[in-house]
Amino acid sequence: MQGNTMARQKNLNHVPRQDRNRLLEGLEVYDYDNGELLGYLVEISHQGMQLNSRRAMIPARRYRMRIKLPPDHFPSPELHCTAVTRWSQPAGSEGFQAGFALAESSTEILDTICKLINMFGFQERETRFLATLQEFDRRC
């Protein structure tokens, strides 16, 4: 089983950089309960994620989310997870940025996040994002 997982991850690493960027632009995140578009995924780690959004997110609000996944690379069309808003701030003329901490972590969720991290090259940015979440937690 582990060998199969490693083989799948290796295949995802062969997605050309320009295709990774194009796929990432299409990763929409929706509120599971009301179907509203929350924003677009720009960062993800095993502990949380960052979205670009047209509106500010309510701090400490718990969201059930649906993240649309690239159909050619994942067996399921969506990742369902629950996350809590940790911070939200203006992002210039582009709207807002918001950081979320995962409120649950099943094997399926973590496996899908691992694939996203490998596919989109989030490893380099994961450390900075986690530092931002930890800094916010220290201030609160």
C-alpha cells in the first residue's frame, strides 16, 4: 500500500510548472452548508490553508468547506474538511486574504493535502505559512 501511495505522489510531481499554476488558479473553496464561494486556495499545509477572497472572513468562525480538486489528478472531485478562521486581512485591490486552521484531520484529508502540497510545490511556502499561524496564536 505504501509503495502505491509513493508511486502516485511521484506521478503528481511530474506535472509541469505552468500546468501547476493553471490548476491552482482553479481551486475554488466553497462553504459546504450554503454553497457560497469562499475564495481561492493559495497555500495549504497539513495544519491549515490560506485563501484569497472577495470579502473578509469572520475570525474564529468554523467553516465546513468543499475544495474543488483537479479531476485528472484526484479520484474524488472535492475535498471536504472543516477549518476555523485564524486571521483575515485586506490584500490591496485583490480583496482579502484569510488563514484557516484545520479543525479535523482524517487519513483521507491528510492524504489529499499531501498530494496537493507535492503537486503544487507548496513545500517551500509551508514553513512561512505555519510561522504566520503560530504568530497569530501567540498574539491571541
